[in-house]
Amino acid sequence: MGLELANESAIEALPGNASGIQGYDADLVIVDEGGFVGAELLDAITPSLATTDGRLVFAGRPNGEWGPFYEVYAHGVGWEQHIVRADESPLITPGFLASERARMSEREFAAQYLCDFASGSGRSLFGSREEIEAAFLSEEEAGPWLGEFVGGGVTTSAVARSPSGAGVGKGVDESLSLSHADRIFWESFHW
């Protein structure tokens, strides 16, 4: 779907998959909802800017600490950044934000309206990277249970730390902690 302007410029709306966007040359590419775009799509987009010395603009809200949008935000040397939180916009009323805050979890609200990457929904179903890292036990803490695993489709250590911080043995169903052996699995997990 596209639009041709009187000055012979064209605007094309393209799908968000790599196979549907290749073969174009562009002076400007705007990636809407950039927080949901993976590296594969970015790899397909950038060649379209090669012959035009075109610009790439990411727009949208955060979706966790992963992907090209986050990398540009966190490490984007040479990128111009503009962050506009909903509570700083004259177009969004405080009443609307209050009703949204009441309706959503604090994490969802922070990602959707406060440009908070750490709160984005890109976190794993087990929690944020920080929460998972905090659950790891050292080999000393794991003691004799190091290397014993529980089932359920995910390899986890059979040693857990309860919310109070006390060690818990086998058969736990709360706050599973991950031993060093499991760290390899989690570090290769897509965030």
C-alpha cells in the first residue's frame, strides 16, 4: 500500500517482516513500534538506505531490554534520541493516565506510558533479567543440591531461595533459583 505525492515522492507502508521489505531504496525509513522489531528486520531494512544515504527512525514504546530499538537507546552512539513520556505530553490528560495506571500493572504502565525499557513486556515469563539473576545461587549456597534438577520443561536447579532469603530444598514450587550450570541456558535465552 502506498501513496505518491505531487513532487514524485512516494510513501510505502510495508509489513513488519524481513521478506516483505527487501528490494526498496529509501531516503527515510520510519519503523513504527520499534520496540517489537527484531534484528532480522533491521538487517533487511538497512540495505535500502545504502545508495541514498537515507535516515532510519525508530518510533514507539519500549518492549523490554532487547532488540535493535533497545540497543539504539542504550548504546546508540551517533543516534539522536527524543524521549517523550505521556505525563509530559499536553495531549494526554492526567485523568486518562490515572485511569490507565489503575487498569494496568505498574510494569505495563511504565513501559506503555513512561518509556521504561526495564518494565517492557519483552521480559521472560520468569521475570526480568535482573530478577532471574538475583535468583541465582552460588555454588556455596547451592551446596549438595548443585546439579540436581526438577522437571516441568525448564531445566532449573532444585535449590531455591524463599522470599525471606532462606534456602529451600528439593520439590520447591516458589522462587526457583538457578545454579551456575543453568546460567548457560539462561544466558543463551532470547531476551
